[in-house]
Amino acid sequence: PYHVRINQNLYLEASLHSSDPSLELFLDTCVASPTRQNFTTRTYAIIKNGCVKDPTYSSYYSPYRHTLRFKFNAFQFVRSNPEVYLQCELVVCRTFDYSSRCRQGCVQRSKREASS
């Protein structure tokens, strides 16, 4: 566990351990949950489908393509224990593959139309 105060900046770094210099990382989704078992209900999205959802999120420069650095403000779920669990999904792409998920960036999912 990592202990932080509410609204304190939480800095994270993710690295791909590979000797292949042509690989890069992309942060696709990062969600928080009040429990470690359930990341589908009662979650809070920080990044979803490559789109920033939390206004306190910031990414930071890394000199390495295989390392991501970002931060967001720590928070607590209302009426629950003081613990928050984080689950992030990262994508590994070839650096010069311009059709890869890494190059698509934020992907807005279209909403379905309700029939009458």
C-alpha cells in the first residue's frame, strides 16, 4: 500500500522491460475502485479508451518510449473504506506502426440510439 492524503498528487510510472527499442507504451484505461475484487461497478475512470476523464490527470515527459509517467490527485470513495485500488490497462505497440492503438489516441465510443 501507498499512503497519501486526499488531494495529494499521486505520481505513477509504468515501464516495459524489453530490449527492443522499437516498442512503446500507451495508457488506454485506468480506473479506481473501492475494492480490489471489482473493477466493473462503482468505479471511477481516470483514463478510458485513451481519453482523460479526471481533470487532475497529467502526463509527464519520459525520454524513453517504453516508459509512461503520469499523475492525478488522490481521492476517496464516499461512504466506504479509505482504500482505493487502481487498475490500468496499457498497450504495447511498435513505434513506427501508424495504424496501431498507440497512434489512435483518445477513442470516443459512440452511444447507441434507443429505438422508439
